[in-house]
Amino acid sequence: MAPSVPLTESMENYLEAIFNLEITQKVARVKDIAKKLSLQRGSVSGALKSLEEKGLINYEPYSFITLTAAGKKIAQEIAHRHEVLKDFLLNVLQIEPLIAESTACRMEHVIDKTTLDRLVCFIEYIHKCPRAGDDWLAAFVRYCKANKQIERPCRTCIAQLTKIIPTKLPSS
């Protein structure tokens, strides 16, 4: 049974932790969840009862914790949002890994599906467009490091690129 009200950020963190533990250890235990989320075991038990009441996990005290089908679906969505955001922060914006990880963890709880889908589309575009790609990303990093100074005008870049990769540019 899926929850009728949106989950709190804390509940989403529990689901994501259980999901990741199921991947690495097949099941989760209270102590594993507490360690992963840097919480006391007693705090974890209360939250697990709430998730069990919502039909998102299978939980009995002193037993293993697993996700239900509904819980797994939600956890996969959370993990997907996290990975997309982390990838964008790390590989496009070139944010330091620890900062990218913690920022993605906070952002994953508030980003809506439309925005996430558009972000995925943008990342794909960067890797597919002949005017973008790795060179474009490297130029962006240089731009950030050079106090936002452009190395050469964009028209020059595009003109050089069209000599290498002939293409019809849309007429204005």
C-alpha cells in the first residue's frame, strides 16, 4: 500500500538506506540503518514502525528489514534522483565529490519529476551535441576558474566546428 501523504525527507532517507543495504547485504538490520544514517538505534526503530504501518517495509523488532514492492519502487525513485543530481554536480558542474554527495542528498527530496526529467535530458544533450561534449565541459571549468572570462567568442568556436562537422544551422 502506497502512502496517502507525501513522505518526509527523513522517511525517504530510511527507504534509501534500506534499499542500499538490500543491494549490498540482501537485508537491512536496525544497527546497519542506524550506522548508515548516523542515528541511535532507538530512533531508527520508531521510524521503521511508521514505515511498516504505511506498507513500505517488512519489519518486526529484532528481525531483518526488507522493502515491500511499494517501498522498493519509492526507494528506487529516490536513489535515481540522487544519482542524477550527484552526476550533474560532479561531472557537469565539477563540484568536489563530498560536497556533491551531500548536496545531492538534500536536493533529491525536493526536485520534482519534470525538473529531474529535464535535467536528465540536458545531461544527455551535453554528451550528444557536437557543440557540447567533453571539450565544452572542459571549457566551462576553465571559464569558472578564469573569473568567468570567455577564451574566445562563441561565434568563432561554432565557425571552427562547422568546418570540421558540416551542418546546417537554422536560419534566423
